[in-house]
Amino acid sequence: MGVSESLFKRLASPLETARTEADIQSDIKTLLLVGEFDLDAPRLEEQIGDGTRRRIDVATGATVIEVKRQLTNEQADADFISQLHGYVRTRMSQDGSRYNGILTDGRSWWLYEVDPAAATFARRSTFELTTADKGDDLVEWLQAVLATRHNVRPTQNTIETMLGADSPAYRQDVAYLESLYNQVADEPMVGLKRQLWARLLRSALGTNFDNQTKLFIDHTLLVIEASAIGHAVMGLSLEDLITHPEQLLSGEEFRQAGIYNVIEPGFFDWVLLAGDEGRRFLTRIVHRIAVFDWASIDHDVLKILYESIINPESRKSMGEYYTPDWLAEGIVDKALTDPLAQSALDPACGSGTFVFQAIRRIARAAEEAGWSSAQTVEHIQNHVFGLDIHPVSVMLARVTYLLALGELLQDRDDIWVPVHLGDSMQWFQPGDHDENVVRINTDAADLAVEEEDALFSIGRTLAFPLDSMEDTDTFDQLVTAMTDRAKEHTDSTQARPQAGPILRKFGIGKNNPDYVTLEETFNLLCDLNAEGRDSIWGFYVRNQVRPLWLSMDGRRVDVLIGNPPWVAYRFMTPDMQSKYKAFAEKHGIWEGREVATQQDLVALFIVRSVEKYLVKGGSFNFVTPLAVLSRKAYDGFRTGKWGRYLRGEVTELWDLEKIRPAIFPVPSAVIFGRKHIFDPRAYQKLPPSGFPKVKKVMEGLRDKEGWEKTAANLTVEEQKNTVIGVDPGIRSPYNDVVVNGATIFPRFLFFVTEEQVATSKLGKKTGTTAVASQRGKLDKAPWKDLPGLEGVLPSKFIFDVHLGSTTAPFRLLAPWRAVLPITGDKLMTESEIDTGNDRLRAWWNEASDLWEANKTKQSKLSLWENLNYQQKIVRQLGATKHRVVYSKAGNTLAAARIDNPRLIIDHKLYWMPAGGLSEARYLTAILNAPETTERVSVYQSRGLFGARDFDKNVWRLPIPKYDPRNDVHVLLAELAEQAEEIAAQVDVSTFGFQRIRKLIRAELEKAGVQAKLDEAVRELLGTVP
């Protein structure tokens, strides 16, 4: 039986029905009984039990609900809030649990909780039942708050509703967790955990990583929730965790079940340092997870959990885009050709999508071969591996590994989940050679920092030689023994323990060449512990060593799979850039010069992974940006000659750009290849290397249900793989005169709207204009949140400006207006502004202050320098009468001519001078012809919606200089004149610029002019080769 609409109507309108508090109480009790809350009878007017006669209006589970006839705001209802606070405090003191408090009049619902640090009563979330239609939303809000339901199926909708970033549970838990963190943030161990967490993410994400407390809190919450889910999916008792919450993050239950390396103390068990409040928090999380039925779930659930908490903007800024299952399945099916014999590694495994598919493929083959469960599990854990540098992803991937094994876990021996938190790039290695020593600088900002660049001397570097250790278990035991013994050294004024007895247990005597290095490392561990910064190093080192073990002879895999990190060179930290360049030069893939900033970690990551982890003749199978197939920044990578001996033969290319919906924010591809080694002694037989001349272009709709259905939906066409260099040959002579417009940014500091000044006897000074900052929907943070500028300025400083949005085919639209410090044909210097017109100076100073306070950390430019960046304003001053402008970006070129030298051109346009009216029309005819857009598209960067930036790529086409003696040139100018007349007749009064462009093109097509333009351009440029 569902909740009746009439009940929601009564709750939504408490005043209209003249109802009493008792009436509202009764309706709320009915709501809780009839709605899907799985509650025993809520108790009305329950005595508080503190010896007084106070009564709780509605009590249910760990929630106290206080009902009032009307709520107004927190200030007006302070007495009500104080009353509820007292009830919650009493309940907490009675059983030591964490309690919710809800204050409501049926329409307004306010969720409160006692803050663990400040002991204040804080409002965490609100819900407003404005109409009965929102009744279901109220039920979902209460479900998330109460966490009393059972056997809820964990789907994307239920997880987002009950745990996601928009749920009251999330807001409540994040606030509580942040308060706990503030209590312990100054503890040295907590600081170290966050420092190492930040180091890993900075190494993975470069400057896109923002070390904010909010992200650390979110990651902590995710790991705690994933740990609880991990226990649940393995059938471990959540009731035991409610009783002993400290076991949630220790992994002890898993170890007792013979499952290792799933959950272990790491970066996020700092919550336990908050004492009872921390354990209380863990208990509440377990309660929330216990709402769901985890007996049979899709492994996607962990990916859904992550994406429901980390918002899309944060994921985008960190380059976090998970590969869809159907694509991973298709790649794995192609890569694992002999699943019962091949070993596989995903060196950037994320949440475990590729690992999951590899395990499932092997498990199916094992079942067909008649293998037992124990035999299959033993084989898989020795043949399927995952590495990632993201600590949250690794936690999710480990649970995903177990989900992939599924029923096989019922009959098995001990299992060590081989997914590790590791640096697959091995940034710690020197740029020109490799060592079998793990070096971890204890103070570095990221893993790429060279020892000599550290804040302290080399004595602050932990070094672990591996030559003395025969296997990972022995190494783990050594590290554990050293760190455990170091924990006994708590007083820096006392002598350190001796390393010798520990090392001798592992057969490492003083004559061993590794003895001195390990002794120095042990001494540093002792010093760190005395500083309160040691206990996590064992965990950190054990995980960081895994990549090196997997790269040693006899441990490399047959198959590499996955989606490597996409981090542009310009977003790497300075130390990463330095190390990237060293590695890239060593492997022959450094391009530098004009494409230096366009290079991406993805190419080097693939080369390093093939070099370090793949056997000779093994296959690599990776998702990449589409740019890898053709762009100049990847020229060296495409040769396949990756250093002195390493060769990569790419055997097949998939172009995924035309699959819909789009898979990633930028077009993507897949490369399949094999590893070869060049033997200089056999130089007469060179190994194959490089990319194929053709690619498979896939087009169609993808299907979430899997690769088989997606493959059936796709058409596959083999096409030439066109490689595009920066300078593929002779360019148009116009290339040298084309200029990008001025960087008039931030827009609200320059662009203005004219304001109407109230009429008065004072009037307005002649030659002045009242203006205010122009604001738009496309303004971005932080600028959109800042106050605008207002003033009355001399009209001579207000200029018409054309942008991409004021340019249509063969026609200019109404220009924007901008305040610019230009006098005559000269850009005023900053000193001239300061000593010039008072009103302009006041405007400029206010704009400059806003710029300095809010510009990016990377920007070193003043507002004046940014405005005139690369002389883009000065170049326009004193312009010739005739100029041509065209759009910087888009799906279709739009160009028009300008015959007013005073007009300023914004950076969303490119412009060029023309020798006269005929030449200007000749150029606009070529630029507006659809044939030109089609031809230049091959040179454009690609975005989510196809070809993106025109820039100067247009002039890669062999467009000749205008010649009035050439009949085709004259024809194009005449067609442009006809097109201008048609464009001028189009009504543009009520449409946006994109719609206007379409309307004009439609009229040109209708008049037959567009077809004639295309025909003339084809004659001018010749056939496409």
C-alpha cells in the first residue's frame, strides 16, 4: 500500500487546513508506516527517559522528529531547534550512538546533527514539500536520512538517491567527517597520510590535482563505504562491524577468510584517531550500506558509487573517465587469444573494468575446460594483475576483482588479490637507465621529484634494494620487520635500535652490498617514527615496489590491456615535465618545439609499460585519444622505434569517434600491437615497427548490455589513416598575414552595456556614456561570481568589438561594446592610464585589482599584458580599411568582411588584411564554402561534437593569393557579393548567432549560391588527393 496523495496534500499545506501539531504528528506516523521505510511502529509522544516529563513527538530508529505547526527560519525558530537539540543530546548520552534530529511542520523538513568537534547543533540538509507531486521525493529524502530499509537493490538510481552527492546522507556524512578531520588534522600521522595521498594523485594528474580538504574527505568517505560494501558482497557480517567498527578498515575479517590485499590500513583510517566519534561515524556508514542487498550485484556498482560522490567537474579536471564495460569487453576478447595460457596486466586499472573482463574471460574458458573452482582461482590470481596510482581506484578495483571471481570463491585456497597501489611509470628511476632499487623521497611533492631536488638531503630518502630478495613475500616480510622495529623508537634523544639483527634474519650480513643502504633506510624509519610520521611507510613501500617486481625477468606478462592516463604535458608539474622529457628523449618520442605542450603522458605510459611489463612478442591493447593516430605530437611514438632496442608494432587501429553516444569528452581510439626487440647483431633482419596505413572506423549506437550487442549495432569501414604534421608542405601565402584577435578577457572587466541615466536637472556631461559590466550565461567561475563594474566614462574609450558570436556567413551582426585604453591609433601604457583620464583610471584600477585577486596561479601577466598578449591589440590599431574575419572554432567556418578600421576583433576570431574589396570578397567566398570546411576538417583537433578548432589550419590548404586576372578568383568575388545581398535580407532580430548562421546558409543553398561556391573552390584547389 502506497502513501495517498491526500496525505501529501495535507502535509504540504499545514496552514490552509488549520491543522494542529497532533494532526501533523499523526500524518507523519502514517507516512513512516505506509512508506517504504521498513520501520516498526514509530512511537508518538514518547517520554525522553531523563526523569523529566519531556516527550519526543515522533521517535523512530536513530532519529528524533519534532513537529511544529509552522516553521519560518532558523532565527525565528531558535527555541524549537534548542528543544530538539536537547532531545538528541539525551538520546546520544543514553546509548552512545549517533542520532539525527528532524524539525518539521510537514512542509519544511530540517535535518540536524550534533557536530562532533564544536558540539553545536548543525543543520545538514533540508527538504521542502511544496506540492503533493513532490511526495515521492520526500520519501526518498527520508529513506536516505533514516537508513532503515532492507534489501534495496543497488542500482544507479538507488545509490545516487541514498548515498550520492545530492542526498541528505552525503551532506550529513561529509560535514561530520570534515569535523572529525579538523580535530585530528594537526596529528603528524594524519598529515603524513594526506601528504602521501596528495603525492600519488599529483603524480597521476599533474597540476590538475587540487589538494583540497574536500577531495580528501570525499575519498575517505568513498573508501569507508567501499570497505563496507566489500564486506557485504563477500557475505561477511555487517552486524559484527556495527559492534566493532574499527575492524572495517583493518581487513582482518578478510584475512581470517584467507583473502589478502583487499582492505588494509592506509591513507584513510585516520578516522579512528578521532576516538569514539570516529567509531560512531563508521557505525553509521555500515548502517547505510546495510540498507542494500549486496548478494547479487553488477560490478559497476562501485563505479556508480564513485561517480555519484565525485562530481563531473572534479572528475573532468582530474582526467578521470572510466572505460565503459562493453568497450573493455571487446578489447579483452580480442587481446586474450589463449585465455588459459596468457597472463595479463592493466597498468592503469582504475576501478578494475579491464581486470574484471579479463577474469570473466578466463573463468569462462576454465569452466569449458572442466577446471575446478580452486584451480581456476589459483590460476587467475597468478595471471591477472592490476596497478594504479590512485588510492581510491585501487580499493574499488580490489573489490571488483572479488566480484569477478564470484561463485568461484566458495571453493578455493588462500587468495592474494594482485591489484596494487603502484607507480607504473616508475618515476623514481633515472631518466637514462634503470636500477633495481626503490627510492622514495619522504618529503617530495610527487613521485617524479629527483633526489637532489628534495627539500632535504638524500638522507631523507628511503631506499630498498631488491637484488637480495627472491620473491615479494620475502620483501614484504623485510619491510614489515623494519617498520615494526622502527615504531619502538619514539624518543629522538635516545639511540636508535640496531638494524643488524633484523637484516641478518633475512640473510643480509655486513658483507652484503645492500647492507649499508638498508641500514640507512632503517635509521630514517626510526627518525620518522620519532617525529610521529612512520606507521604508514610499510604500507606505502610494499605497494610501490610491486611495479618493479612485475618488470623483472620471469615476471613480465603476455598481454597488456587498459586505458592509460591522459595528462597533457602543460598540466604536468615541473618535476614531472623534467622527468617526462628525459624518458621521452630516451625512447625517441619527444617532439618539443611547437607541439611540446600538446604532448601527453599517454604515449610515454604505453612505451614504459611495454618496455617494463611485457614479454618479447607480447601484445599491448590500449585505449588512447584519437590524436595518437595522426597528430604531430605523436610522430615519434608512431614510428614504433622506442629507444635503442625497443620496437612497437601496432597491428590494428580502431577509430571510435563516430560511436554514439560519445564515449569520452574527446574522440578516442584503440591501438593493438606487439612488442619486439631490435638485435643489433641481426641488423639484416629488422623487427617490424610503426603504425598501419589503415584504420577501422566504427560507427553506430553503443549498447550498455555488452560488446556482443554493441558490435552488432556497429558498421566497420576500413579507411586510410591520414597522418597530420604541423607543416605537411606548402602553405597558402595568406598563412603569414593571418592574426588571432585580442584576448579581451575576463569579459566582464571590458565588455559593457550602456545604462540609462535617470533624468535630472544635473544632466550628463557631453561625450560620456554610463556603462556597466556585461554579464552572460557562458561566464565561468570565478568571474561569474564577482561584482560587476559601473561608471560614466568618456565615450572615446568605448569601442565596437566583433567576436565569434557576432560573425555570420557574409554578414556581421551587432557588435559588442568594450572599454579599452586606446587613444587614437595607440594603446595607452599603464603609466599613461595612471596619469590620464580620472574616470578611465578608476575603472582600470578596479578591473586590475579584480584580475590580480582572481587570475590563475599559473598566470604572471598583468591585466594590460594579458589584453595585449602577443601584441594582439596593437596589431589591430591603424588597420587597413578592408579586413576579413573568420571563426576560430566550430563545426562550420563563418567569415565576413570589415570595412571599418576602428573596429576591434576578439580572440574568438582570426583576421587578415585585404588589398581591396574584391580580395576581401574572394577570401570570404572561399572561407564560407562548405567544401573548405570539409577539406580543413582533417587538420582540426577533435572534440566531443566533432572537428573543433580552425585556427590557422585553413591555410594548410593551397589557397592562392588573389589575382584579378584569374577568372575563378573573380567568380568567387562575384559570388561573395551575391551572398552578401542574400545574407543581408535574412531577419536576425530574434535569433541567436548559431541559428542565424543556419538561416543564412539555408538561404544561400536555396538560391543555388552555396553549390556554386563549392564548385568554384573545387576548381581553385583541385581534387582531394
